[in-house]
Amino acid sequence: MNDLVREHTALDASDLEWLHLLVSEWQLLSDLSFADLVLWVPTRDGSRYVSVAQMRPNTGPTSYQDDMVGHLVPRGRRPLLDAALDEGRIVREGDPEWREEVPVRVESIPVRRDGRVLGVIARNTNLLTVRTPSRLELTYLQSASDLAQMIAAGAFPFPAEQVDMDASPRAGDGLIRLDADGIVQYASPNALSAYHRLGLAADLVGHHLGKATAELAPARGPVDEALVKLASGWAPREFEVEGGDGVIQLRAIPLKPKGVHTGSLVLLRDVTELRRRERELMTKDATIREIHHRVKNNLQTVAALLRLQARRMDSDKAREALEEAVRRVGSIAIVHETLSQTLDERVEFDEIADRVLAMVAEISPGRVTARRAGRFGILTAEIATPLSMVLTELLQNALEHGFGPGESGSVDITATRGRELITITVQDDGRGLPPGFDAQQAGNLGLQIVRTLVVGELGGTFDMLPAPVRGTRVILELPLETG
């Protein structure tokens, strides 16, 4: 719609915003009218109309099998559009049009904003299945007529209310028609079912909806008075009420077809199961986060005990082995700490990689610089936990075996993420690999852990080879989906 309006019409940004607001509402008008809607806007020179939006009803057969958006028609070909635009009033045709052997009633509704007519809604009703309307259908049609008059007067849609079409109740979910005093004149079967879920034992018709709602979903103090007002339809609002065994979502639409408040339309739907599932998910998420938090605490306790034990060791090799174990446990704890702060089992791994770098760099403070380039991005917990251990082992290996006592240098981690794979390079400028070294057969514990996690758990590949100039380069390729 933006492109069509800017290319063909003289409407400004505020006019376009009004049309967007109208289009966000007009599924309701289409459903209440049992009719197709096409929005026509005059072109810049006024010689033609361009159709910028279209809506089909959920409540009846369509009148247009083809997409009408983008069509241009010259002025004069559709007299109803001309009359509605020029005179600023709703224009109805006496005899129906025939389209592919289908009779169609055509009406034109001017779209007014701040006293100006921006365009015209063509309302097209398929008359092929016309029969004596039920009370529900009569209520729909009367409500559609009131909304059409409000559109023609510039009183609908409501500028301060932006409607989410996917989340708001629709006409078929449940509809209640109120008079000017908030008394229920009609309630659809779905609306009655929703109120029965709240605990209503009688019919709604003849009762004050605001007071009945407040009694079924009692609040305290001024909130109770506000609920009575909201459910009486005096302001365009969406709200929820909970009572008995149910939760219902309501949307009030004041009706002022001739500038005077004549009643209200209340759309509602039963969201009991939806809210129950949301609460279950929130409880589940909170439980999972708490589990990750406790696992992190337990791992940190284990690391602290190992650290204490290392300080008591007389053997340098035993002390170094325990310190390596501390770092391995710590790398897993970092992942669980991050998971304890998220809403799902996914983490931003760049932060974890930086913390692993800082933790392992403590082996040779001030001598070897560890840096990261590129982005790991968001990874699942199934990938993040083993990958944090892999990085810990590779960094430890580079710092311990790549540089001798007193030597300095750097270790760089580079991550390159594609659509299906992430490639990770760990490169140092140290002494390099010994002659005849085979990364797939090397037997030290750290490389055994790396091979097991990369190949066995992550389904990736692992290679270790001399760097182009000096030092060692490790290349990992990991699929972004495990299993």
C-alpha cells in the first residue's frame, strides 16, 4: 500500500498513516458486512482511482476471486465511487451488479480524515446465498452500518488505538451489542459461552454488561469502577477479565454513527486455555532457569574444592592437572550461568567465548595476549556447552605447549558463521608443532577431549596443522544443528 499511495496519489505521510490504521481495523467491517472491501484512492491528477488494499470476509462468500490491489480505473467508469468521493456520503446502488453469474450489491463509503475525503471503500456483497437473516446476522449488519457511518464521518478508526489484528478478538469469537446505557441488547452464542466460563448463570440480555462483568471478575477499589466503565463500552479499549474458571479478552468499540453515542460493540473471546498454557510455559521457563542457576552454583563449588585441593598438592604435575580440571568445570559453569539468564535454551556465545578467553589467559598473565575476531552468534545449549569446553582445551594447549617459560606471543580465535556451518580457527604464534605430529592420534587428555566433543558430540571436523608463518593453527567446522 505504501508504494501504491506514494506512486499514484497526492496523500501525505499522515494520510497514509490513517489508511494504515483503517486497514488494521477493516477485517471487522468486512466480517460484519459479510462483504468484500476494496479501498480506492484518487490518483494525483484526479483522473483515475487506484486500489491500494483489499479484504475478504471470514463470514461469507467473496465477490472477488481475483486480487484487486494495484488496479487502476478511470473516473466516470464507477459512478458510485465518484458520488461518494465528491459528495462525502455513503452511496448505495439500487440494482445489483452481475459478476460471473453472481449478483453483487455494491456500496461506496467515503474515508474521511479531518474533514477531507481521502478515498472510498467499495463494499461488495455476494447475494448468491441471500436468505432471511438471523438475529445474529441482523446485529452484524446493523453494527457494520454504524461503523460505515463513522468512517464516512471521520470518527473511525480511533487514532489513539492501534489494533493488533492477530491478537484482538474478532466478530466470530464473540459479539455483544450494548445500548447507550450499557445494557446488553444482543449476545452471540460464543459470547454467552465465554461469560458462562466466568460463572454467569443467566442470560446477558437486559443486564448492564459493566456491572455483570465486575461481579463475575471482582476487583478492589477504583479498579472495580474502571472495569464497569470499560465493559460498558464508553471508551475504545482492550482488556481482560478473569473470574470463575475462565479468562476472557474484551474489546469495546463505542458506536457514534451520527456523532451521538448510541451504544457499543463489545468483541470478546475465551482465552482461558491460552493463558493457562502461557502460565505453564512461564513456570517451566522459570524452573529451567533455576535449574541452570543451581547447576552453575554446584559447578562453582566443585571448582572451588578442586582449587583448594590443588593448593595442598606437593607435586607440580598433580597441581597442574587439578588446575586444568578447575578450568574445565569453570567453562561449563559459564554456559549454565548464561542459560540461567535467558528465556530459552539459546545463548549469545560471543560473551561466553570472551569469558573463556579471560579465564584461560590467567595461565600466563601478561605474556600471551588472547583475542577474538568474528561472531559466534546465538547457539543452542547443545552446542554451547561442549564448544566452551573445546575452546578451553585448545586455549590451554596453545598457552601451555606453544610458549616456553618467559616467551610471549598471541592466540587468536576467529569465528566465521554461515547458514549451516560455523568455522572456528584458533591460531597462535608460538613454537609450533613437533615433527611428525598427528592431531588425530595425539594422546594427551586435552586433545582427546577435543576430538571426542567435536567429532562425537557436535558432528564436526577437527584439524591441527602448522600456521602459515609461525605457530599452530586449529580449524574446527561445526554444523549449527546437532543430531
